[in-house]
Amino acid sequence: MVAMEIAIDDPTRADVALLLAEHLADMRATSPPESVHALDVDALTAPAVTFWSARRDGVVVGVLRHLVDAARGRGYTRLSLETGSQPFFARGL
């Protein structure tokens, strides 16, 4: 199995931007408007944001648990991750 590479990435990269656009489309299709908390590419390029991606064989496959470990390593005392409460977000989907 090819190892997964997790690194700081540019959310404006074509493959990343496509993944993010698909994610936002899913969120808008499955969540009430007031519950869509995913950031778009512009928001993810803000100086205060560190954007990570996971790649396998150079192909972006997602953004993962690594964020929790990175936040802990930076000494953050609070980290909020939005996962959603609708059936679409149930484990295993």
C-alpha cells in the first residue's frame, strides 16, 4: 500500500479546489442553510488558516485527523470540528 502524505497545501490548487467545491455542494444539498459551516476556497486562503491535505500517489484524497494532532502540537486549548447531525453524516457513509 502506498503511504499517505499529509502536508500543508494550497486550497486554490485545481484538484483541491474541486474536492472543496464537491464538499460544499454536498453540504448545501444535505444541510439546512444555517448549518453549512464549511469554508470555501477564499476563506481557506486567509492568513490565519492553515490548510492541510492528504494525498496518496499525488492524488488528493481528503483532509484528515492530522488536524487534531497539529492543533495539539501548537498548544491550542480548543478545536471545533463541524461534522453535521443529519443522517447524511452518520458514521460509515
